[in-house]
Amino acid sequence: MHGGYTGPARAHEPPAQPSAPFRRGKINSAGKIVRKCSVVIPARRLLCFCSRRPFGGPVVCCVSPRFSGTLRGRTEYRKCGKRKGWRHVDGVWDSQLLCAEHVVLPPLSRVGKHTLTVYVKQTIQVKRWGTPGESGKNVVRVLGLQVAKGSRPLMALPRPKWGLIVGDSITEGCGATELQGYSHLIGQALRTQGYEYAISACGWSGWINRGDRPPGDVPGYYVVTGSRNGMGGTYDQNASRWNRIDANHSLLDAAGRISAYGKTNQEPSLILINYGTNDVLHKANPSDVVASMAQCLTALRKAAPAAQIVLLVPFGQYKADEIKQVVANYLNAHPEDKKVSIIDLGTDAAAALRVKNGYWGGLHPNPRAHAAFAARLIPQLMPFLPQAMPATREAIPGD
């Protein structure tokens, strides 16, 4: 799914403004519905409510007029085109959820706090970026949550620390099924440490290669043209997406920093980037790719001064030498910056993926490979997390 975010599907939208991957709507104090609104939501969205007695299931109001993909989560929706899906509420799964304008959840017998998590799992890889004033086809609106009399919605408490996971179709989860992609598994590991996360991923995309099915309407990550020997060149903001959610929403706050909720002082603690595969496969200019990596590191550091930036060598070892050289050059030029690193799973992973339809899949790792790669990546990422600690139960206001 492009961007790991979904957004408004309005006919007319304002130009790009500071926005965020985890913005949440306000709650009606009458306990009836989360405000009807157009919000930029992440691949996973939390809706919390408190029941004082058992009651019939709440209602999630969703509009997806042009969406052909998947909503899924603790209450899950799958294959919106066929209007069927999965749900998970208080530990109980159902694989036949209809994805309709109003989704009624099962009756809840437990009194107390309930958390509904909504995921956008999959979208068709075409026309997902949008144009000024009009959103792409992967957008979904969550209009509200209606609960029974005597119950009340609660604000989903934000986590101050979060990680941004960036990449191509492999990070998007192609080749895996369900929620088995390595990026999702890493995200879940981050949550155990009290972190939130966003996934900004798009198939076909690269450092400079455009995303979505060619010719592709999603910009490359950080596009530089006209460089020589990996140096110089011209940065093209209109062709780049590193600082945008889509054609209409900025990822930066008013101070030019990457922001979790659109406000200042909400930069990510971790940025993990997995790019290079499509730049090789689609024969992007080698010099411009190197220039893109180098200049992007500088831009990311300015936009997230305290973040740990980790460049992940693609599992197939694409651009491995160039990535290592770029990071080495950056560290030599900025010896004071101790928060730029590389993770490389090595040539064994690449060799396994070169076997088409092999045990680990192929170009796109299968679920087995995604799980194995996540198991190797997670312990290498954990030391980078500042003051990591297990997540604690969030208290219910008024308890």
C-alpha cells in the first residue's frame, strides 16, 4: 500500500498542508460517535471506547467510494472489492466480515475498555498518489464509531515515540499474506517497546524510481537528476515523496520537521529505509541514485534531528556497496552524528531469494522469508531505540 497511510477521498481538497500519519478525530462527549471528518490515518488506526455494561456491538462508519483494497485490524476488513473481511475484537476472530458503509461489530460481553484497531492492508498498485485537490484511489475515510447508551468513546492515547518504516513492494508486503510482512512484524515489535509506527511503502518505487505500476504516479523517494559520480545534481521536489504523505498532504510540521500528528516536536525516533532494489531492476541512473542517498540522509537529519536513521541493505543485495559507501562518507563528514547506521542481512539472504519460487520465495520474499528476516532484523534494531521499555496498559479516564 502506498505510503502506509490512507487519506480523504474528497472531490476537492486543500493544497498540501502539514499533516501526519497518526492524526485522530475528536470525540463527541455524548458518547455516540467520533466526529464525522476527513482525517489522514495510518495503515493502522486506533479507536477506543469504554463499556459500563455488556452491549451489542459498536458500529464503525466507513466510506471507501473508490477503494479497492483491504481494511484490517483488531476488527478487520478484507477484500473490500468483494465486501468480505476479517475482524478481531477482544481476542475473537471472524473471517466473514462484510466491508460496508456501516460495519456492525459482534456483541461485547466484557465491561471495560475496548480498543478497535483498523488496518489498511492492501491496495491495487495504480493511481495511489492523487493530484492536487483529489486523493488517490487507496484512500479510506473512517467517519466515526457509534456505541451503545451508557458507553462512551475514549481518545486513543498517542505514544510520544514512533518509528517510520520506508520501502518498496517488499516493505509493502508483496509476497507475504495476511499481516506477515517483515515491516508489520517490526512494527509490532516496536509496539512492545512503547513505540507507535508508520509504514510508508510503495511497490515499484526506489530512491529515484517512480512507484506504482509503470509509468507510475507515485514519486520516487528523493529524486536527484544530472549528478556526476554520485555528486551534485538537481533535487526535484515535485518528483519526490520523502516529505509528503500524498499529493495533498505534507509529512512535515510548520517547522519543517517530520511529524507524527502534524504538530511540532513530534519527530520519529527511528527511520528505517529499504530502497535500492527497483533502482537496479529498472535501470535508474547509477550516479543519481548515489546522489539521492547522500542528499536524502542530509535532508532526513534536518527533518528529524534526533532520529536513528537506519539504511537496510535490500535483501537481494541491490546497491549494497553504494549504500555502505554513502553511509561511510556521511559519517566521515559528520563525525558528531552517531545515529546513522546500516543493517545488512548478508549474501545468504540474497542467494536464497535468487531461486525463483524457491523455499524463501523469490524477488518478493514469501511469508516464511518475511518472518525469518524480521526475526534477524528486530534484535539489531532494538538497541537503537532510545530508552526502550515495554508498553504499559493505558488507564481509562475516570477509572
